[in-house]
Amino acid sequence: MRKPVSRFAILTTALVLAGAGACAPLDNGIYGAVDSGAIEQVYAAVVTDDVAAIRVASNGCTDKDDIQPRISRGAGRAVLTLVRTHQDTCTQPSDEGVLVQWTFNELGLPSGSQLLVANPLRVREDAVIGGQR
């Protein structure tokens, strides 16, 4: 049975994503996922049950092997930053992107670790925020 996502995990992830997006805007094209070597903008991220699940942009060919998770540690927590390692040159962009996920074991983290996601948040142009477009 899966544990529910804690409010703290969602709030922490949202705050880190919002703050990173405000400080480090990137423009990787209409759907994002094109530049290799760039810090990846993300559509959404959640950390729960020792799994980091993150939705990234795709032009049709992006998968987990195209994104490198980088972990830094400090102040009693780990920080995850995703970097695109392979350019997505396909021509079938996905409005929803693709979901990539890593277990804490894959990331070299002990079970129950506090993990923050530091990637900038990419808000779609057609997103409705607070009832406004």
C-alpha cells in the first residue's frame, strides 16, 4: 500500500520549483526539451515513497536516459537537479511531456531522505493560474 504524499513534500517541492523558476528562467524552445547540457525545466515534480517523479518536456523522443539526475547534499537534505544529456530532435511535441522517475536507491539516497527538486518550473502558455490566463 502506497503512503499518501505528505503536504510538506508537495509544498516544499512547489516552493523550490517556484523559486527556481523565478530566479533562473530558461527558454529551450516551444516545448523545452531540446538543448543538451542544460538544466531541465520541469512541468511538475513530486517526491513520495522514496521515489522522485518528474514531468519534463518532450518533442517526442525524450526518455529517462536523456535526463541525468545530479544530487548535491547539505543541511540535512539532498537536492536533485535534472540536466538534459541528449537533445530531443523529434518533431512530435507532447503538451504533457513525459514522466521520468528515480528511486532513492537509484539516486544513492537512504530511504526516507528529505529531497528537494531545484529545477525551474515551466508554466505552459495556456495554463490557467488563479482564474487568469
